[in-house]
Amino acid sequence: MRFRKDRVNFGDEEEYFAYLRDLMVSEQIEARGIKDKRVLEAMREVPRHLFVPSSLKERAYDDTPLSIGEGQTISQPYMVALMTELLRLQGDEKVLEVGTGSGYQAAILAKLAKYVYTVERIPLLADEAKKRLDELGVNNVQIVVGDGSRGLPQHSPYQGIIVTAGAPRVPEVLIEQLAEGGRLVIPVGSSSLQMLTVVEKERDKLTTREEGTCIFVPLVGKYGWQE
Ligand code: SAM
């Protein structure tokens, strides 16, 4: 047996990573209060180790964000689960993600919503993410290169919008692109610490609540931080 961990032998590498994935879900995600069964199932299924540089594969299921190059990161597994749960997806939504990064969050969303548009400002990261999603046969995600702080008006409105980079304030354009009954999940604050913020749009009335602090790389763009 080539793969052995916690006194368990594994037939192959995929079996080994599936084991690490189960541990990740039970110890980092369920243990911290994530309850949505569909979110837990998606986190058990998507092979996170294929979304990190090969040198970091062994650490893919650790309780931490990891570097993906270009000064950017794949978010901590718990943060991916929490932000996804906050969207309260049922399966028939059109979702916008701002900050494709590795494509991991988009792959999770693809299992939980009908269609996902995701915007990335760094072309190399967008290319790599597209290759990964194609290889995994994910066919309900479109990656767009551009400034996602402006949203993606041509496909709006969205029942869910998730911003995976820290913004100085909630961009008004993202609220405009939110459907009635839709939710926007976005880290808002300084460049070093943000508050995970949820905005709900109900009969044109907005409700905003805060879900705790978080640390994201900056949202760089017209309605984010200046370069
Ligand atoms: N969701 C990603 C994943 O699953 O790997 C992690 C995202 S990473 C924390 C933040 C990403 O947002 C980076 O890839 C960064 O280049 C991107 N970003 C920053 N500002 C952006 C903008 N205005 N539009 C689109 N992407 C942006």
C-alpha cells in the first residue's frame, strides 16, 4: 500500500484524498455549525486537491487558505462552506461569483445551483480554473475575465451573488443585479480585516446582517480597492 494515514491503508491516492475530505467536512465544517446537507455533500464530493498547485496537494484539506499563485489564495474550506450556506441555494438559481481564483468555490456552487457565472480579473487564474472545471466535466459554469466589482449586468438578475475578495463597501451595482428574494454575501471592511456581510433584497427592501470577521485578499477594481 502506498498511502497510509492514521493507521489506515488506502488503495490509491483518490481514496486517500476522499478520506481527508470526509475528515475536513466532519472536523472543520460540521463541527463549526454548518448544517445545510447539500453544502456538506458538495464539500464531500469536490476534489479540492485538484484546485491547488501540485506542490500543495498534501495540504489541500488543511484548515487554512492556500496560495494559488499571482498573490492570490483558495479560501479556507470552512469559509467556502459558510459563504455557500449563507446563499441558501435550492438548486434552480442563477448565481454570480466575483473572484474565481482556483475555481473551487465555483465547482461547489455548480453542484448547488442551476448556473454559475464567475468573474476573475487575472487571466492566468481564469485559464487554469477553466481547465480544471473542464477536466472535471463541470458544464454549468461560465468564467469571465474582467472587473467583477462591476458585477456582470448582461446576465442579471442573480438569485445569489458571492464575492470572494474583500471590498471597502458593498458595491451598489451588485445590489442592482440582485433578484427579488436574492442574497449577496460579501466581505466588507479594510484591506486587512473584513466583516462577512449578507444583504437580502425583499420587495425592494434591503436587509443587511453581519456574520463575523474574515480576512480576504482585496477586491481590486472600479467599486473595490484601487490598484
Ligand atoms: N473563490 C476562489 C476560489 O475558490 O479559489 C478564491 C478567491 S481569492 C480569495 C480572490 C480572487 O478574487 C483572486 O483570484 C483575485 O484575483 C480575484 N479578484 C480580486 N478583485 C477582483 C475583481 N475586481 N474582479 C474579479 N476578480 C477579482
